[in-house]
Amino acid sequence: MTPVLAQHHSLAHAPRIRDDMTVEVALSLMAGAQVDHLVLCDGDDQGTGLVTLARLTVLRDTPTYTDRVRLRDLPAS
């Protein structure tokens, strides 16, 4: 886990997901877990970032969005 992620108490309990997950699946997981963010992990289960419900909702509402967009393909914010 990166030092930045380790310092935030609320991130310690956030669901961890792989970056190959689609946006649709991530949104579904957030709804089921009743959380507003997820910790992104690489293939070695190392935390690489954070994705928020707000960011995914904005992305989903863009005209170029498809249900095949993976979290690793999100533009850097």
C-alpha cells in the first residue's frame, strides 16, 4: 500500500478492487457496500489509487462512456 493510502483511516476499511474491473461493476459494488470510494489495486494487490462514486458518476454521464470502460483506463484526475 502506498504511504498516502496508509495514512488515511477511512481508506483502511474501504473495499479494495482490481483496476481491471469495469466502471459498471465498481458502481454496483459501491451501491452494495454502501460506500462512496474504493481503493484501486494492481495485479500484486498493492494500492495504487482511489476511485470515488462522484468521479464514476460524472464519467458515466459523458457521451463517450461505454459499459466496457475499465478502471485502469480512467483518465488521471
